Amino acid sequence: MRPLLPKPLQITVYQDVLCSWCYLADLRLEVLRKEFGDTVRWRVRPYPLRVQDTLPTERELRGLSEEVQRAREEPEAVARLLTPDLWLGGDPPRSSLPGLAALEAARLQGPQARAYLARAMQRAALEQGVNVSRTDVVFELASRVGLAMNDFSLAFHSEETRRLILDEHRLAAGRGVRGVPTLVIAGRWMICGLRDLAEYREHILTCMGKLAAPRSGSSERIVH
């Protein structure tokens, strides 16, 4: 009788496609996805930073552009490609929901389809300053990455898709998520904000029981 293999470690990643920190976290976590293989099961979920359909105020636009400028200081080569033009170019996104709805619609065609569209949207928004919450932009990018457009259109326009995102937002907020990127490891440990690749790896190995628990003073939190 074959020995039972251990269950994969479950990691939920909360993201917003308009967030430069999430873009950088996604690149770091991609390294770990390849490194850990089937021993980790990743679940990427939407967490809209802008829920309401309203234009950002001048103060919000300044804060959002400053976030991008800080993200540009990270060590990845792609960080230097980040631009605040998304928020300063005269056509800022009103809400995160359309972009996240596009990713949920793409997910129905497989996790790889979602990943391709997510990367295309991140590059367009955060490197080129394109408003990816616009329907015409969403459909152009979806077509460019090879999605089945009829199925994508039905899911994208569905009220159920947007309701799913809002329900996910409420559930995550009830568990203590306050921003993105946020990782929830094994349904217990919550890692908030962008972290170094080595720190992400350390937390994962700790939850697998392969490392001692981090010393006190680390900023991870227990999910209640």
C-alpha cells in the first residue's frame, strides 16, 4: 500500500490588479510557485481597493501616485518600469471592480487564462498608464491573450461575477484583510504587504513544519 502523500499547503493571495505592490508580489510569488510545485496550492482572490464607482479625489490621486513612486524603489528590474500615469494621465480608474471582474471571467477558462490576462492588465495599467477598468481596454487585452471572447463577455457582464467579488471582499474584510497584497497561509497565518522573496519562503517553510516559527516581532498575524 502506497503511503499517503501530505496535502498541499493552501495559500490564498488577495490582490487588486490596479496595485503596484501586488504586481511586484506576484512576480516574487511566481518564483515560489515553481519552487514548491505541487506541495503548495495557490488560490488568488480579488480584493478591490476601490469598491465604489467614483472618481478619485485629488488627494487620493496624489496618494496613489506616491505609492507607485515608492514601489519603483524595489529591487526588481521591472520596478523601474512602473509609472504613476494611470493616476495622473487624466483618465484614472473609478473602481477596481471592472478589472477584477475581467480576471474572474478569465478564470472560468482556466487558471492559466487568468494568469495571462492578469499579467497583461498589470503591464498595461502599471507600466503604460492605461485605464484597464474601461470595457474597450478589457476586451482588447482579453482578445490579445487568446480568450474565448463570447464566453468571456457573458461572464464579464454578469452581475453574479461582480456580486462574487463583493462577497469575497466582505468575507476577507471579516477575516482581517485590510489591504493588498495579503497572503493567508493554511487558513491561519496572514502576511500583509509586500515582503522579500526570502521572507515569503521562510513563512511557507515554517507552515510546512520545515522551519522553526519566526521570532517575535515579525508582523504576520493570526487569522481569527
